[in-house]
Amino acid sequence: MPDAEIRPVTPEDDFQAQVDLGQRAFGLYSPAQKASWLYAARLRAGQGMFLGAFAGEQPAGAALFHDMRQWWAGRAVPCAGVASVKVAPEYRGQGIGRRLMTELLAEIAARGYPLSALFPATMPIYRSLGWELAGGRYDAAVPARSLRTLMPPDPAASAASAASAASAAWDAGAAPGASPAAGGAEAGHGAAPAVRRAGPRDAAAVLGVIGRCHEAARDCGPLTWDEPLAARWLSRDDMYAYLTGDGFAAYRWADGNQTLFAERVQAASAESARALWSVIASHGPTVARVRARVAPNDPLWWLTPERDAAIAKRSLWMLRVVDAPAAIAARGFPPAVTLSAPLVIEDHARPANSGHWQLSVSDGKGVLIPNGPVSSPGALAAGLEGGGSSALTLGARGLAALYAGTPVTTLRLAGLAAGGTPDAGAALDAAFAATAYMLDDF
């Protein structure tokens, strides 16, 4: 449909027609889903972050993006979270989806986002524009009885934590023999912090705590929302949220109140982790099962006494490096890793990323310095076929996968990289090492 008009959806447009388009594409919304989607869609339309394809006055397709921060090795990187990409059934196969995503990517780049992420319903169109698989979103299932008695701290760790707390108190001027203050990481194992309820007025505090948790854990992949949508999430009637000084938990009932679904339990200290999981565990007598959205290395796996916690669902998400130098500069890297390696990048959709580059990493930071343009449009293809260059050669998909921690050997085997040296490959693996995951969907 070459004459379809692609333009921003504005607050004055017919949003019920947009709801109809979404339901034709993905199925019926519940009343709560409809209200939530309308809130987010109107917000993004007001910010110019919602594009539509129109056949006259009728919506033929749409896509929007959210203003997010994505954490990489404990550093927050601005990220455009692409969502609600859809084309009306009668207009599919006519190139509308590609035109929409091409223009959406251009708008994301114009607004200065180094990264973009999405959950794909189908992958070919996104891969053709430079997005690639980066990580997963994991739901764990555990019998509620397994949470009733959490594993106690190891005695050695408890003793070391208590000694550290006592030393900190001494250094702070506390009298010898005085008890450490309760309620935080300084208290040592066994001192339970205060847990309070959280609501929409706590949105800024919740985002701050979640961010500090990701920073402390040097997490890779998870997102934090902007404040309006965080407040909307916390205002849901079916969401029960709790805060400590350095932790946050939120859960809701599911499966006709037979299951408790913990959307997140995050903490920067062992005390908060235990206190918040204890809130979830307190429902053990009334539910048979707990589902929890978790990181692959979540403390849950080490707190349950038996091995009956298991991954029940995995959803894959994709990443796109929109501005390569900015994305490298914003990302965190392991402080102990130092490297300097040449890269060749060819990115047809974002030509500014294409060229010969020198990647340098030291002191937990990275920089990508241009060494010259790609010699010809076929340079990448030649590199992939020959594989003899001293520089690692990547397209947009390979760059996204490398950024997310995919090993260089895997990239080569998947046809996403060529060239480079074994030593440089090992150094790149160490620099970008990550188990990328998300806790949100969007």
C-alpha cells in the first residue's frame, strides 16, 4: 500500500480506532488492559513517540516507543522500548510494517537514544532493520511450601557480616559494644529492615531503589520506566507493593487467587532480600504456588531449601544499537578488563554506525573511536566470506548481540561476525560478558 500516510498519532486522533486496530491484530483486551494501554498510548502520543499508518482516516498500522533506561554492567543507558507494533490484517504484506519501523527507528535516533529494545511477535522484520536476540525474561515457579522456611545465612557469612558491621560502627564513633543500627545493610545478617507499603506517590522512590539494586548487582539488560508509567503501575488495584530502604517487591494474585505472582523482588542487601521474600512467603498457607519474575542469578535459587523452583516460562527480547559510540560510552564494563581491538561495522539502516573503529576499554568504561569509513558497501559481505581480517567484522545484528554479551565464537558460528584474532575475541568476551535479562514486558 504505497499511498498509506505515516505520521505521528496525536492526542486528537481517534484512540478507539487504535484500540480496534490492536484487537484485530492481537486479540481482545480486558477492561484493565484497555485502560492501561490507552493511558500509555495517550502519554506517548503527547510526546510524539507514537507513529501511525493511515489509509484515509482509518488506522492501518501503528507503533510506539517508551522512554526507558536499560542497565548494562550497573550503568543506566537511555533506551527506546518499542511496543504496540501492529498492522491491520487487510493491509499486511504491503510493506507498511517495514515503513513504520524504519521511520520509528529514525525518530528514536533523532531523539538521541543509543539503544532500542523490543519483544518480537515475529523476528524477520526486526532483524532486517538491525535488532537481534539479546536476552530473556524468566518466570520461575515454586511451590509455596518451599518459601515458608528460607535457607538461613551461612555461619561464616553471618560472622563476617557482623564483624564488618561492628567495624563500621567503631569507625563511625559508636561506643565499644554498642549494637549496630537495625534496618539496613549496615545491620549485618539477621537484622530485619522495616518493610512498608508503596503506592503511586512512591514512584520516584521505587525507581530510585530499583536503579540502585541494578547498579549494585552490575545487572545487564533490565529496564526502568519513566515516572508517569511507574506511578500508573503502582496505582493498579490488583498490585501490592512494598519498600525497604534498599529493596522493593510487588505482587498480584493470579489463577483465581490460587497463585501469587511476584512481578519483582529486588534488594541491594541480604537483609532486604530476605525480608521481602518473607512477605511473599507469608502467603504460603493460602496459595499452592508462587510464580516470580526473576533474574537467572536471582537469590531465590539459593534461598529455597529444595530444588523445586524451576523456570516455567522464558520470553526472548531483542536489542538494537542505535548510536554505536554513544552506546559504548554509556555502557559499563568490568573494571579489571583492559582491551584495544579494531572493529569493522556495517549498518545499512544507521549508516553513521558504519566504518572502521577502534574499541578501547579500561577502568570500567569504553570508547569507540573512528578509524575510517567502510571501504565499500560490500565490505561486510567480503569479511564474512573471507574471515581473514585482523578486525572483527560485524553488521548491526552482530553488534547488538555482542553488546548483550554473546560470545564472539557464537557470533561467528551464527554468521554474525567474521575476522578478528583469538586473543581479541577472548578480550571482547571478557569485556562484554553478560547474562542479559529483563523483568518487564511492554
